[in-house]
Amino acid sequence: MPRLLSGMGISTREARSFTATIIAAIAASTTAMMSHFTKFGSFFICYILSWFSVGRGCGRGPAVPPPPARKAVSPTPGALLRPGRFDRRIPVELPDLQGRIAILKVHAKDVHMSGHIDFNAIARATSGASGADLANIINEAALRAVRLGRNAVEQSDLEESVETVIAGAQRKNAVLSPKEKEIVAYHEIGHALVAAKQSNSAPVTKITIVPRTSGALGYTMQVDEGEHYLMSREELLNKVTTLTGGRSAEELVFGSVTTGASNDIEQATKLTRAMIARYGMSRKFDMVALETVTNQYLSGDASLACSAETAAQIDQEVVATVKAAHEKAIGILQ
């Protein structure tokens, strides 16, 4: 760059100074933007700028001191978001029901299909899926059709590909003992019965005890008939109760418990905590935000915004709520 500016009638010294100013400005803006997404952004920009300023045209002159690397992710500075810099923001949300149908049709356009293909049923079964997930579903369906010796994708291929993307491929070589198969069967039936006996609960569409590569030995699939943007307190409590139905069935039938409910326990606890600390569905804390979500579009981690004493009270209410749902599930099955 200094040589280019020198050819325009600018002295070498002025060209080097001007180049250093430009690089420093780029470093400040780019580092701030990249560090908003990854803690390695600052280090990467420092390395690139040092390499560019010293080895690519700045000669032996003074190198531009790169900004120091940051050890943690920091929020985007307000100066970068002030009017005049980024006047148009386009948030990209997950597609709704009609959006999923349209995306499935786009990716299925170049895939041979046969028979009646119901994209609406596939879209309803993939609530919360991204465009990449939907593209993967079409791809998995095509691979399954080829493995089965067919040259066209059928509805059954799409339905199986949904389960493959959500729960992993079938582990047909997995060998379970008859006792384990019985426990898994009663566990999944417990989920299905509790869900069916409750109102405001999504209908059960499939129960399977075929092991999957995700580690699941079986699962119960529930699919809502339409798209839901809001969930009531009763619906969430019913969902927590359904999650405890598998463990409840094990206790009633075998008089013991297994590790098969580990994922159910995790989901029930996470959902109950969100109800209390984030959604304001606790009669004790009322409409008080006790938890904030950070990195909504990345990890979706949540952090408590309350004192240690309040956090302990939240834990107590979470335990009481899950325990009440567990007892309700046992009562339904009995």
C-alpha cells in the first residue's frame, strides 16, 4: 500500500503513516466485531494485521501495534451499532410451519419422489428445526432409498429420516437382554399413557424401543397438530409430568429405577427452572425475572440474576414442582 500511495504523489513517510492509520482503524472495528462472536477473534485479527503490516508492503517502517487479545467474549461496543454504521438489521429466526414446508420443497426439488409425499406431516414433526436440519432430512431420506434399492424417495423414507436427524440412526446391531427390552418398553409406555391421559398435551404418534446412535434405547414421539407460539402454565406442567412418566412406570412395574430416565430428568429440571426463573409462572416469585439468557442464537446459556438466598429458594421450588409432577404421573398410571 505505501508503494501504491507513493506512486500517487504522496511521500513514502506520509504513505506509511496513512497506511498505519487505515490498518489501525480496520483492526479496531474488526476485532470488536469478531470478539463478539468468539474469544479467538482478537488473536486472529492481531496475527493477520501484524503479518500484513510488516510483511506485505510496510517495509522496515514501524509496525502497527495490534490491539491486545481478549480472553473473554465481550458485548459489541455501542459505537459499532450507532445509526449510520449498520442501519439495516435482518434477524434470522427458525422457520415456522409454513417456512419448513417451503424449505423442504426447495431441497426436495432435485430429488426423485414417488407416491404421495406429505411435507406438512414432516414439517409438523420437525418443530424447531433449522434450514440445515431440513436439508439434512431430505438428504438422509435419499440415502435410505438408495440403500433399500429404490430410485425414488417415499414418505416412509422422510419419516425415518426425521427420526435419524433427531435421535440418530438405528443401531440394529445393538443387543439388549430381554430384561432390558422389557424395562425400556414399560418406560416408553409410561410416557405415552401419561401424555394420553392429560389434556392440553400433544398426541403420541410413535413409540419405539429400537436403540439409536444418540444413546437412546427408545423414545416416544409427540407431534402437535399445529404450530404453537405460546404455551400455558398448565401445558408446561403437563409436559413435565409426561417426562416423569417413564420413571414412574419403572417404579410401579419393577419396584426399582434405572439410568434410562437421565435425559428425562434433565429436561424436566431445565423446563421447570425456566418456568420459575424466566417465565414468571411461580406464585411465590410472581412476575420477576430471576434468570437471563445469554447468547440466544449460540449456546442459549442462562445465568441467574438474583442473590444466593433467592437461588436456594428457586432450587427448592424446582424440586417441589418436579416431585409433584412425578407423583401425578404415578397416580395417572395407577
